[in-house]
Amino acid sequence: MRYEIRVEGHLSEPLIGVFPELEHVTLSGQTLLFGHVVDEAHFYGLLARCQSLGLRVLEMRQVPE
């Protein structure tokens, strides 16, 4: 499954490095992380990383392969 995670703000390189399995694009005041999510445990792990870093998730959605 492919997912997009839209977070508030521009993430620094060290923060981007916390998500090595995802690619990213910086948009107007937001960062879009995207890539393949292996399973449900991986999905919740990504959310837990966002939460532990204090990132505000604006949107998380599954996208077509």
C-alpha cells in the first residue's frame, strides 16, 4: 500500500532522516511524506514516530499504487 502523510511545517533534514523509508516534498508550509507501507504495524509505527517528534499530522491517506 502507498500512503501520503501531510504534516504541518517544513521538516529539517534530521527529521526527514527519521523516515528513511519515505520520500518527501516540501509544500507551502507543509511537508508531504510518501511511500510504501508494508503492513498495519508499519502504519502505526509511522504515526507513533510523528507523535513522538511532536509533528502535527494534517492528513494521512492511502493512494493508488
